Amino acid sequence: MVDLDKIISLCKRRGFIFQGSEQYGGLQGTWDYGPLGVELKNNVKRAWWRRVVYERDDMEGLDCAILMNRLVLKYSGHEETFSDPMVDCRKCKKRFRADQVDPNEKCPEGDKHDLTEPRPFNLMFKTTVGPVADESNISYLRPETAQGIFINFKNVLDSTNRKVPFGIAQIGKSYRNEITPRNFIFRVREFEQMEIEFFVEPGSDDEWHNKWVEDRYNWYVELGIRPENLKKYEQKKEELAHYAKATVDLLYRFFPDREDENKQYDEVEGIANRTDFDLTCHTKGGKLVLGDGREIPNTHAINKLTYFDPKSNKHYLPYVIEPSAGVDRATLAFLMDAYHEEQVNDDTRVVLRLHPELAPIKVAVLPLKKNNENIRNTAIKIKNELMKKSGWRTVYDDTAGIGKLYRRQDEIGTPFCITVDFDTLENNTVTVRDRDSMQQERVNIDELQQYLSERLGNC
Ligand code: GAP
């Protein structure tokens, strides 16, 4: 299986992902998605949205502001507890996340690090809103998209007439001032999440939790992740967040070169049963219950976030099942799983076997001879017509010989290449080449759209 270094190099070379602010030496923990990366990431988000919103009858979408009233993050518990343990080395003055530094590691100032006791470091990015930068105007960039969903529970309920069970999905940026961002786009300071809060009647929560774990696992596999690279991990009681009744993490094999097999896998998504913790925090007259037992009564919230159940004629606070995925981590997993190197004659072919739905470019139209005007014009016409009729990202390329053009498209995962040649001008047919099998078929131009639709599916 490919390691991270090869993926990083491919991403830079072919324009998937670049270091953020590279022109000025970079900004740690930030990455910019290039021409192919933005297509791939958008396709991941679109595939998720279609699966969890459009293909179900019990979901709504939402898109909330990133800047939030400070009170949201006070009553959610983030101000008080959203921190990682941090240590400093007294010798080299570097800071580390306590669980990510080996105290026996060599210090650049000689011998081992001399580490302080761990202390909490809050991961939220603080800013001020408005022209006066003082304490009363503090706000945060949201550290997760989830809170926007909880505080809009009543708005969505009232405006859609939904009945529990139903869920709300959101995709968007989140920000965490990670102490040690690392491993490419795996742990960064600015990232995107795809989160669902699914509201259920207490008592039905275990069943819904199991259903969501299965559904989310299947989504990755159906989009091409090999099952041997994706594990379900049920958190042990002592690992659970204090508000969670159960959590199953989906772990992808991001680090295949690590010796210890258990350390090869890390979280791409978590599916938690959060009980009624969040709605209790944010409801009028509710309270935040911290891990140490302290209670902070909510004296600011405007609305009750209870649900009126017409069957039982009772109001209650629904339980929440939360499937929470990282867009960047999912994108990385799809890239890693798709990467293959294979011997073709005396050559190594790099091919990204991305699911057609995720492939940044669906079809490339290539002229066999770029200096033949008829061939070139026919190829450009085919490209424009396919694009217009289907909406697929279709490109025209004549910047190299046909062999090289095929390899370029293989390396970026384009499922089909269409070659226009002299026969095209005679009999209105083109060659369609399949990325994975490299098989070529002659197809009439009038049937191209249909031929490709059958093979590209939901793109
Ligand atoms: N609302 C629950 C929540 O945010 P989380 O486990 O902290 O849970 C959910 O985050 C997902 O977001 C993770 O599984 C991961 O894919 C992604 N994620 C979290 N922190 C990240 C970071 N610093 N860089 C990239 N992705 C991150």
C-alpha cells in the first residue's frame, strides 16, 4: 500500500494539494487545494450530501456561520474544556502535545527533552467582532460544525414540520489551533467537517446508533475503500467523552509504514451516541454538566429545545446520534486507497483507481494528431458537447503524444479517455479507453453520451 510521502509528492506534482501560504514560507497546519484537489474534495462532499440528505427521507441540510456568539461555546462546554494537554521542553523551548512527544526523544539542545508537567491548552481560535477589540466582543471560529446544528434545532423543526426521528446535516470549515499539526492533511488547523446530528426518541438510540455505524461504513466501501483498510473501533468505557453513551470510530489505514499494525489505523470518522447532552446544554433553563460533575445553568438561551411528541402528548429532549467525518481525512483516504503502481511492459504505470463519482475529471478528449485541424476541431467539439449535455468535468488536452497523455490521465484518476483520429473523420467513431483495464473500444460519437453515462453512473 502507498505511504503518505508518495501521496504528498503526487498531490504537489499534479496540483491536488499545496502547502498553505507556500509563497511566504508556509503557515503550519494549513493546506491549499489546487485545480484537481478542489474537484476531488467537492466530489467527496457531493457524494456525502447525496447519500445522507437526498437519498433519505429523514434528513435536512443546514449551513451555519463560522463565527459564533461566545455563549454558544460557553454552554457547549468548549470554553471550559476544549483543550489538549501541552508540555514545554525547558531546554529547546518547543511545545508539544503531551501524548505525542516521547520524553526520551533527543532534544536539539542535547541529550533528552526536559519536559514540564502537562497543562491544558484551549484549541479554539479567538477573535473579536466589530470595531472595538475588547473582552466584551470576543468570539471564536467554530471548532466543529455540530454546535450550529444544535442551536438551530428548533428553527429547522418549526420551518419543516419534521417529526423525530430526523436529522440535520452540515458541511463546513472548522478551526482548531492544534499544538502539533502533522501528517499532511490528516491533522490541520483549518479543515472541513461533514456532520450529522440525528435526533431520536430516548430508548431508540442504540438501534439508531448501530444503523448509522453500518451506513457510514458502507459509504466508504461503496466509494472504493478496501474493507481491509477500514476498521470499526468501539471506544472502551474509559475512552468515552463524559457525555457519550457509546462511540464507534471508523479507522482508516493512513500510516501503513508504521511497524505496529494497530498504529497504522487512525480516525476518519466518529459515530457517537451523545444522549440529550447537547440539547440540555443549549435549551432555555437547561444546564451544562461538565466531566468533573460541575453544573453551569443556562441563563441566556431564548428558546426551549424540547420536542412535542404528538403520539404521547409529551415534550422531551431528543437524544442525538452524531456521525462526524473530516472532509480532508476522507479525501486523503480515498486518494491513498486509489493509488496503484503497476508494471506495463518496461514501464511503471501510476493509476488512481478513484470511484468515477469522486474522480476530478470524468472524461479527457485527446486528438491523435494535434496539427491536423479537422481532428483537433472534432475533439474540441466532442469535449464541449459532452460537457454541456452531461455536466461532467471534461477536458481537452493536446500538449503531448497520446501515450504520455494517457499516463497523465491515469495518474489523476480520469476514468475515460476519448481519442479522435483519422478514422473519426471517416466513420464518426472514436476510441474510448478505460482507465483501469486500459481496454479500448470504438464508439460512435452519437452514442458516446449514453455509453459513458452507463459506466460513470451518478456523476
Ligand atoms: N462534533 C464532533 C467532532 O467534532 P471530532 O472527533 O473532534 O468530533 C470529527 O472530529 C472528525 O473531524 C474527525 O473524525 C476527523 O475526521 C476530523 N478532524 C478533527 N480534527 C481534525 C484536524 N485537526 N484536522 C483534520 N481533520 C480533523
